[in-house]
Amino acid sequence: MWCKHCNLETNEIKCPVCGAETVEDLPIEIFWCSNCNIPLIHTSTAADKGICPVCGKKTRYLTTDLRPVFPEERLLLALLLGKEPSAYMDKSVWAVNSRYYIDGKAVTISVKDYEEADTDVITARLAHAKNSIDYSSFDQNILLFAAANQHRLAYLKDEAFSFVRGAADKYKEENIVISFSGGKDSTVTADVVTKALSNPSLVHIFGNTTLEFPTTIEYANRYRETHPLAIFQIAKNDEQVFYDVCEDIGPPARMMRWCCSMFKTGPITRVINSMYRSQQILTFYGIRKSESVSRSKYNRIEDDAESVKIQQQTVASPIFFWKDIDIWLYLLAEDVDFNDAYRLGYDRVGCWCCPNNNQRAQFLSRIYMPEESKKWREFLVSFAKKIGKPDPEVYVDSGKWKARQGGNGLASAGDVKIRFTNCTTEDHAKIYRLVRPFDDELVGMFVPFGRVAPELGKKLLRETIILDARSNVPILSIQPFNQDGYDYAVKVRTMNVADHDDLQRMVGYQIRKFNACRKCLKCESICRQGAISIIGDSYYIDPEKCIHCKMCMTAKYLDGGCMMDKYMRTK
């Protein structure tokens, strides 16, 4: 534990000096040894942080985090800076974001440099100079780096192994899952968990988003071959085509990443449901606090319903407090295989076209994934024209598309608008517009309210009565209706309740789902009972599994009752 105020390391939850609450993650500082030409990792409270443990000479403070720059990226860096291809092969090169440290001296590559670089020329030069890639100096440098930071590695391993064993103590080993993305963090997590539990047969779930780097698929296949005892499950959405969804509701943006639910969380939920039904599981994730502002607010172990994306699981992260340099120290010192995208210069390997990718990542993709990059840009420009942007190419190339919010300019945006009229002949009755005919799927949307009882309704009117789940008293009447101005409509009447407006609000949520469902799979992830499923083009709620908790109709868990409301709402 560490007190931020006193810069004091302690074993207590409150500082023995100032009484303030302490935190778990001890901050680190990275120093540079000019003699050994390597970075040294120290906690901020370390007494010997100014001395190299290898040569005993004085060191200097460098930065707070680093990643190694592999020979492939060194070649690219040299070409980008107009140097000879082999200029940096014998150097010690490290980086943080777009700042490189070459033998300890900083060189910054600006966003403008990446934007204006002629990637066609660079690609051609890369192909011509590929024989310049040489690992001999790099390998020697890494051996020295690992030796100098062996105490840091020992601490990381001991702490992480202990955490894993403690977290797993209450779970059967068959109910322990490793979330495997093919990135460096999940790779380290998988290695740590497998070794800590001495179990090479743990379940690994690989979420193939269909937007993976080619190197990610290659690495996942390689991992399966080198870990033959692991139970390796692939979660993939084969029902949706990314570009088709983008055409319908617009490309994902920073605040509107519908792709995560549709292509990652949702398919993973389906695999978990098929394997474990309603059993609670423990999933080890490679989440790190330092990755983003949002992740800094997570807990190391999380089982809160509001925080966990897949309700059936408790999530735990052994590497929660690790920095990038810690990850690389572990991978390189422990000789763990990893995704080759990092050798090319990528510092994250999620979806290659993610709106959270920075300009450097986009620059790399223009070089290493030219056809896909061109296709994606052409789509974005076409989309910008469709929604009426005055200068589509500037809108795309400047990255403004990443800040898009809502469904402005989209025909599909009308599907999330709840349109209704009050019935003039019955109290507490509303007539809702539907975008398609009334059917059994819509009736099934009302299972969370209670028991669906069509036998109690008026048959000639195709009326269905919903009985309250607890009291068995009728609370809703549903029937198809002809309404001027609406192609299709349903009349919903509330009864025998104290708050008719609140009940109609939740009814509106279900109507919106019926109208706007794009099979994003978010509802499947929310339901802890596994009662909700998308079967073909239909939304289905299993009345045998539903416990009427109404989580799927509560704004606390799902604003507007449907994720599409967030993505297609207009001003």
C-alpha cells in the first residue's frame, strides 16, 4: 500500500503518518543507465533508484512508462525520419506514445508527421530494406534489461500469482475462464493464471470480432498449437456483417461503440451461456488501470451488476496495476510468445479500425493493411456524404467522424422514436406506432412484466392479458390496432397499478426494442438468467428462465431500454 500524500509505502489501509487512505498501486519511475543503455524500473519510494544494479553507476530519471521498439519498427522509424534503414538497429530504442528514446535521447514524432507521410513510398522502401532487420543487438539489450530488472519481475510475479490463487479459491477450476483477446495484456494474464493455478487445461475464450489484425488471428492459432491442453473456445458473431451494420446505423464512434456489444461482448456471452448455463463463473481479464480514464475507475475484482458487462461472471485482473514496461518485462524475460503486431509498432491490437485508435495506429494500418484501410476510408467518406457533411474528406481525415453522436441524417433513426397517441375511448391506454406488423415476438417482449395469458383476452380482438408476476392480477392488455397515420400499431392498456405512467414507460422501452432491434446482443449480456436470446431475426424471452427482475427494462442498466436509443437518437 502507498500513501500519495506522504510518498510512503506501508502495509496499512490508512497511512500511519497522516491517516489518509492508502492505495494498492505503488507508482513507478523509469530511470536510464547511460552505461548499460537500458531502462530501470523503480518504485517511487525505492532508496536505490539512482543506481544501476548491473554496473553500479548513477542513472537519471527518464519517464513514467515505456515499451520496447522492435527491429521492424526501428526500420520504419528510420525511413520515416529520412535515415538509413539500419540507423537504429544497433541502438537501444524505447518509446511511450509517439515519443521515442534512442539511447536515452528523446525524439518526438508529431501527429502531423504521421498524417502527411507518403505511405506508398514508405511501403516500397520497407519492402526494399527488409533485409536490414537485425535482432542481434536487440536481443542482447533485452537480456541486460531483464537482468537489471529481475527484482521488479519477481515482485510482479509473486504478487500476481498470490492474487490469482486468492481470487480462484472459491471457484471450481471448471468455472474459471481466461478472456483471451490475442493482445499483450491478455497473453500475460493467460500465462500468469495458468502458472499460478498449475493448470494448463483452463478454458480460454477468444473473442474474434471479425475486425482483428491478421497477426492476431495468426497468434491465436499459434497459441492453440502451443497450448494443446487448454480448452480454447472462439466467440464470433457470424450473423452480422460489420459494414452492413455501419451502413444502417453509422460507423462506431468514441462514445458510440456499438461494435463492442455486437461483435465482442455479445458473442462471448453466448459462449458462456452455452457452457455454464446459469452458473456463476470467474473470468480473468487483462484489464489495466493505466490504460484509460474509464478503466482507472474499475476495481481489481468486480462482480457488481452495474459494472460487469456480462452478468454471469465475476471479473478479476491479476495485472491491474501493471504498466506497459511491466508487461514487456514479463513477456521478454519469461520468453512468452506474443502478437507480432507489436513488432510492427502497434501499441494496442484491438479492432484495427477502432475509433479509439490514434493517428500513429492509422498510419501503421495504411502501411501494413493498405487494402482494408482504403476500403474503410472510402466507406467513411461515402457515409459522411450520406449524412450531409459539407466537406466529407476533411471530416474523415481529420478524425471528426470519431466524435459522431446520435443518428442525425440516418433513415434508421426514426426506429428509436416512441410515437403514440392516447386512446380516446379507454383510460390508461396508449396506441403505439410499430415499424412492422404486430406478431408473437412483440407479445413475447412482455414476459418480464409477468405471465403472458392470451387465453384471458378477447379472441376476436387478438387481445393478450399480462398478469403481474407476484400477485397474478391483470396489469396489461395488448392488442393489434388500426390507427390513422400509423402503418402498424398496438394498443396497450395498463390496469390495477398505482403508477400507470411508470408502467407505460417500461412498455415504451419494449416497443422501442421491437422497432429498433439490430441484434446488438446487449440484452443477452444483461440478463443474469440467460433468458433473453436473439434467434435468427427474432427477439425471444424464455418465460421459464425469466425471473421478472426487469433489469432489461431499467434505465439504470440500459438507457431507454435499448442500446439503439443511444446510437440513433437525434437532436
